[in-house]
Amino acid sequence: MGNAWIEALKEYNKGHNKWCVVKKGTPEYNEVKKIMERKSAPKSKESEPAGKPKQLGPYEWQIYY
């Protein structure tokens, strides 16, 4: 879980008076997991400029058919 879990907990605890680490299996835990999923969702392709070729690594080849 690592860093993503901590970031989701920070967002969950943002409006609370005390810091809370939620217990697994509770509705609060499910809420934190939803925050994690929302943060890790892939970005839309609209943010990438159109027509820009993919950068290839040193051992990758572009094959045209």
C-alpha cells in the first residue's frame, strides 16, 4: 500500500479534528480505498499532445506494417 495509502489517509482526515487510521473492513476503510482508486486512475489522453511520437528506449524498435 505504501505512499498511496498515506496520501489517501491524509485526504480522508483533512476535515477531521483528529488523525485517524481506519480499521480494515470498515466503511471508513472502503472510503479510503475509493480515494486511492480515484487518485490512481489513469489520466485522460486529452492531456497528451496529438501527433507527438512515442519516445523509444535504447533497445526498442518502431515497426511499421
